[in-house]
Amino acid sequence: MEQKKETEGLKKSGIIQIIRVMIVLAVQIVFFFVAAGTLNLLRAWVFFGANLLYGVLSSVIVAKLNPQLINERKGGKEGTKPEDKIFLPLYLVTGLLLHPIVMGLDIGRFQWLSLGTISLGVGYFIFIISSVVNVWALVENQYFEATVRIQDDRSQRVVSTGPYGLVRHPGYLAGIMWAFAAPLAVGSFAGVLFGFLVALILILRTAFEDKTLHRELNGYRDYAGRVKSRLFPGIW
């Protein structure tokens, strides 16, 4: 069962959403460098610059190809599952705020377990794959909202095209990859270790959302029968 994207332009709500994404990145940068206690961290500046470039390019691409998603993509909507009112804040605090703090403390203020330049290539390789997967999912799925809910108000249907033909939750996969790409790119082994906690939270949220979709979204069981993997192709 495929969705048909509606043709519409970017609205005020979509512009606000794009600004919100940029604010989140700015907050991450502030938290990172305050924790680091220094601005003299070239690898970190380059990585955050890459994230800014990704944010701009992805916003342009999605605004062009799937503007309805940006117009509708915000949290706190009616029908959000009670469990996700725990999962989402937990991820936002752990993945988007505490993770940059841990990386900053590691490579700046305390230099606990800093990595050498050997991790740079691996980090950026994972970052690029994560970025491509995430944008691909955003373009394909007009129901890719921030919270877990069945979108009866938008006549939600199963999406099985693009990355959804490979795994059922490519957005979460991209988030897990970023959790390891970031510390590898900036050189923080403590950040890599913390990335496992972020990944665990996203895996648990994936399992919860998948069960919800199995139970409540028409056609999802058939789709899951065709696409076996939730996150990791051939593994889970």
C-alpha cells in the first residue's frame, strides 16, 4: 500500500520546523563547546559545519520533494502514545544534549579517551550514509512525524518504497548511525561508548513503535511479512 504525496508548498509551520532544527543544532554546538572549555577544536568545528550543511541541504530537498511532511512534522500531536511521552524526551535529552556534552568533556576539558585521526574517515563515512538514509526516508514517507501515533487525521497508510523496502524503520537506523558517526568524527571514544546508550534507547523505541504499527495500522502486518528487518538488514 503506497502513499501518494500531496502537492503543496512550504507553509509557515514548515518554515518554523526548519528553524527549530537549526536551533537544536545551535544548542548542541553550545553545549559541546561549553563542556569542552575551549573553542580550539578544529575537528569539532568541521563536523558541526558538516551538520549545518546537511541541515540546509536536507531542508531544501525535503521542502521541494515532500513539503507536506515539513508542514506537519512536529511533536505533541493528539494521539501520541503515552509510552512515547517517555521515549521521545529520553532520546532528546540523551542523544541530542548529553551526548554532545560527553564528547566535549572528553576531547576538550578532560581528554579521557580521545581518538586519533584514524577515526575521521570512519566517522564521516558513517555520517554520509546516515544522512542519505535519513533524507531518503523523509522524502519517501509523508507520515514521518516526530512522535509515535497512528495518524488517522491524515489517513495514514503503509509506506514500502525507497529505504522502507529494505528496513521498516530507516529513520531510527540513521539516528543510530549518527550516534557513532559524531564521536568518531570529532575523536571522542567516550562519545562512542555513550553512543551505545543512545542506540539502545532508539532500538527500544523502534520495538515499541513496530508493535504499535502491527497492532493498529492497516496493512502493516503484510508489509512486515515482506520486509523482515526492523533496523538492521538480515539481523533484526
